[in-house]
Amino acid sequence: MYKDGRHVQDMLKHQRLRKAALLGLTNSLSRSNITMILLQIIYNKRTIVLVW
């Protein structure tokens, strides 16, 4: 694998930033449940792509 844990820390940092951005988007668009669901699906797909 990797000799150090930097890639894990970077991945977690990016996930936290993306989750915070996603929460900001969903909060600003909280009147539309469909939009929230679509954003969550997009976020999950991006996470899967990054993990694999």
C-alpha cells in the first residue's frame, strides 16, 4: 500500500470539505427534497469513484 498515511488524511480532508460544501448546498436548497436527494446521489457516486 503506502508508506505513510498522508493519502488517507488527504482523502478524509477532501471528504470533509465536500461534505461541508454539500451540506451548505442542501441547506440553501432545503425547500426542495428532490434537489437534496439528487445532490446526495451525486455525492455518493463521487465518493465511490474516489474510493475505487
